[in-house]
Amino acid sequence: MIRNFSDHAANERTFLAWVRTAIAIMAFGFVIEKFNLFLKYAAVSVVGGGKTPPAGRFGGWAGLVLILMGLAIVGIATVRFLKTARNIDSPDQHLAAGSRFDVALSAMLGLLGIALVAYLGLNLAAGS
């Protein structure tokens, strides 16, 4: 049995809750940006061309900021998770086996977020 298992389990549940929150924030940012692109193309179709008004670009940048916020939350949650896990037990204790998986999941989410930022950034640059 893992020493202080209930504390470690609570730490892991908290970490996963933060990761779920970060996923939701990144997804929301992606949806906002994609909806903004839809509105931009719909306006061009209806109005018949022309420049996108500066206020129309706000949705794209807002989506990008939300994705970056989600990335920051993943990073902060990872650091807090590791720090709390070290503090639950004495320094001689090791992390539970499942914690490495959580850190790997966090890294994958971070890479996903970076990919989304790059994708949206290219779309914003192409639209300018």
C-alpha cells in the first residue's frame, strides 16, 4: 500500500480536475476562433467582399489567448501536482506510479495546445 494513499489520490484528482478545466478552456478558445472565421467568410459572402473590420479580428485573438491560458493552466497544474506530491511524504518517499502518466498526459495536452496555437496563428497571419 502506498503511504498516505488518500492524500496522493486527492492530489491526483485535483490535478486531473485542473487538466479537464484546461482542456475545456482550450476547446472554447478554438471554437471561438473557428466561429469567428465562419462569421468572417459569411460576411464576405453576404456583403460581397471587402476588408474584415478590426473588431472582427478580436474573436481570433481571443481564441488564441484562451488557448494560451489553457496551456498555462496545464503547466501550473503540473508543477503544483509534483510539488504537492513531494510534500505529502518525507523526501525519502517516491511518487506513486500513476503520477508519471499524469505528467505525460499534461505534456501531451501542452503539445496539443501548442499545435492549436500554431494552427490558429497561421490562420490569423494568412487572414491579415
